[in-house]
Amino acid sequence: DTAVSQTPKYLVTQMGNDKSIKCEQNLGHDTMYWYKQDSKKFLKIMFSYNNKELIINETVPNRFSPKSPDKAHLNLHINSLELGDSAVYFCASSQDWGTVHTEAFFGQGTRLTVV
Amino acid sequence: AQSVTQLDSQVPVFEEAPVELRCNYSSSVSVYLFWYVQYPNQGLQLLLKYLSGSTLVESINGFEAEFNKSQTSFHLRKPSVHISDTAEYFCAVSDRGGATNKLIFGTGTLLAVQP
């Protein structure tokens, strides 16, 4: 009964390809996030959605497009992958827009390697 | 804007020794404070948080952190560490007003417990 699940766990792909990472939460939360963790373990928010609506877009390149078909899912599609996109991508959720301070639940991460 | 500084990228310590992981933050508004732990090849888990009230907060596995407003610090301590505490520890803040409603993370501290 994983609370926040991401697929795939590992993704190796060539430069220029398009790939997607899927995220699902079964906590009934309204708010979901994508974070990027770089090779130095620095975590930075990329996007935040609340009830399927985009709330935060942290100057992420247009090649990254999040999609939220419903509030339990937040997928991340990446076009024209570059070497610098190699990182671990974490999905997270919190109960609602006003409760990030209570707790954010994180998925196990997707390690993306672009070769 | 908020920022979080974790000065120690790695803290080696022997089993059963005490440890302190340092965290300082910068913010022009009141904040909520968090410590998250990332075990190898896993996602982040909330360890403890300070929202209001007592400045000393504790986790179920023996960690504690103290909010010091004058020093803008939220250091994490444990009087006696175990091998199983080996992990990456991230300090994070979010603003109380909820204007940005996102977690700002430090760069993490690797706690390496040696037998």
C-alpha cells in the first residue's frame, strides 16, 4: 500500500528522446509536486499542482511538461532529453494547498540517466 | 525568499556516540521547519517538524531538534546513534504565510555511522 508511487524507478535513455515519469498517490491529497535532486543531492521544487491546477512552475524549461489527469496523478513528460536532465526526480503530495507545513509524502524517486 | 544552509556535507561518527547536524535558515517571514531523512535508494521521510509551541521537538527514533529564533537555527541531535541511522538528512523550511507554499531544502548532510 505505497502512499506515493512513481514509475519507473530507473530510466536510462539517449539524448534527444522523449520520456515520461508517472506518479500516483492514494492518500486522497489535493496537492502534488515534482522535485529534482541533482548529483550533489540538492533538492529543488519544479512544479506544484492543486486539484489538477498548476500552482508553481519554478522556471523549468518548456521541455518539461507536467500533466495531472486527476488529483491522484501527476505525470512528468520530458521532451528532447539533455545530459543535464540526469537526476533523481521525486514526486510528493500533501493534504491540500495550505498544509505543506504538516507533512509532504515523497515517492521513492526515479533515477533518470541520459546518455 | 528563504534559504537553508547545512554546512556539513558529511558527518562521520562512531556507533553510540552523540551527533549534531547543523541547520541554519534565512527568511524575512516566519517559517515552519522540518528535518527529512533519506535512507539509501529510498525517498524522503519526515523525521520531525517545528510548527509552533515548544521549541524542542522530538522524533520517535530518538532524534530531537531545537528551534532557535535568535540564531535562526534548527540543529538536529541524537545522544547515541546506531548503524541504522546512516542516511542523508535534509533540513527544510516553508513560509508560514503560505504565499509560496513550497519546501526549501538544504543541501543535505550525510550521517555515516561507523561500528
